[in-house]
Amino acid sequence: MNIKSLLLHIAVASTLVMYKAVAQDKPHVKLALGVNIINNYPYSRLPWAIDKLDFATPFNLGVDYQLDTNWSVGVNVSTNTLKTPKSNASLFAVQADVNYYIIPNTARDYKELYVFLAAGKYTYANTDALIVGPGLGISYWLFPKMAINISGLANVAVKNNSPEVGSYYQCNIGVIWRFTDGF
């Protein structure tokens, strides 16, 4: 192989790599379905008191609209049954979030790392609270339209009417489906 042929191959390969690196997906919708684990233990010295985690009816559902490579917005619904000193009752939370992808899934590189800010409301045993919190998530795309996802969120109670539930940590584990062509 002569030098001209080698340079041509390098130029073509570089062009393809650069095209792949800057390729932007069209806006699309993602649906997430999974479970959550909640830490509502207020007296723990560590963020997660392993023996105090709540994992009963731990359902999580989310819809996310990917605006471009780095930004998306979404809505999430979570349920779980919390064990408190007084009683066990169901928690129902609805939150909207804004996500920024630190490592975006451009051109199907199969991994995403993102940070997000969520705000919403939870209801627990006829009481409610406004919550806001930062989070961190990672998705690994098994196929172009399906990924596994893990995210963590620190929900801070801003206006709290529940003495048994305040701020809490939540971890979501699930599957994401990416819809294109018509969504």
C-alpha cells in the first residue's frame, strides 16, 4: 500500500468517525419501566441504611422526550410502600425532570451518563409534600431501541405535611424503550 492510499484510507476513516461523533438524533420519545428502592430512614448516618430500604410495590414508569443529543425532559411516576414507625402506607410520587447528558448516546455508542433535576409531589397516608432533587443516571443500550437503566435521586421535601416521610433517597432500576419513526 502506497502513502497516497494510506492517507486516503485515514481521511475516509477520520471523516466517518467525525460524522459519527457529531451526529445528532432527531427528537424522540423514550419509555422507561422498572422498580425503585426507597430509603426513608431519617436517622441513618450514611445515605443508605441497607436494613431500612423499602421495596414493596416498587413500581416506576417514565416518559422522556429527547430534545437533542444533550437535553431531554420527562415525567415519572413512582409507587412504593414505606415502613414507618407508626404504620405502613403507600407512597405515590409524580415528578417532572430535566436531563443533561454528560456522555450522550450519539450514533448508538451504547452508553449514556446524565445528571438531572426533578421536581414534583408525593402523597403518603393522606398527606403530601412538594419535592425537588438532583439525580444521576446511566443507561446501557443493549440494542438501538432498548436499554437498561439505573438512576439515583435525592428527593428533598420543600413543603412537607407528613411527619413520617420527609426527604428520601430513591434508586430506580429498569428498562428503556426508544421510539422513533412516527413518535
